[in-house]
Amino acid sequence: MSGFAYVVRVTIEDAAVRASFAAWLADRHVADVCAAGALDAEIVAIDGAPSIEVRYRFASRDAFAAYERDHAPRLRADGIAALGGAQASFARSTGDVIPWRRS
């Protein structure tokens, strides 16, 4: 599997808000990002931290750039609205996916 990775880590101290936000990610947001260009995604609740990480894969850096230009502002605003005013911090990272083969 190759392509381009986009990782968003959201830290939300309030456990109830974090659970609600995770449900919103799973029920709506991840599908919206995939409809806007991501090939697939996974949601990971980070052990020992009040964080959720969403790992998206795009076909290429150009596909991600198109997503950022055409869709990300609206979808990020949806995320802020889903928090309902609760405190959260976001950390984003990107990079090329390095293919590997099982030996």
C-alpha cells in the first residue's frame, strides 16, 4: 500500500465529549473526508492519552492538496461545530506512505 498519509490527532480532556466526538467521526466525518478524496481511514483511540487519531490515506500528495484546497476548510469547521464549544487541540501531520512487504 502506498500513497500519502494525513494524520489528525485530537486531544479532548473531557471523556464524555471525547466519546461523542469519536462517535461523530465514525458516523459522519470520516465518510465525508473519504467522499472528498481520501482512499480510506482508521480511527484510533490512543492508549493512556485523552486523544483520538484519525489516519487518512490519499492516492498522492496532489490528491491531498486538492482535498485541502477544496474541502478541508468546510470539513474542519464541521469538526469545530461538532465539539459544541468544548475545548480540544488538533495536531496534523502528513507524509509519504512507505510500502513494505512481508518476508
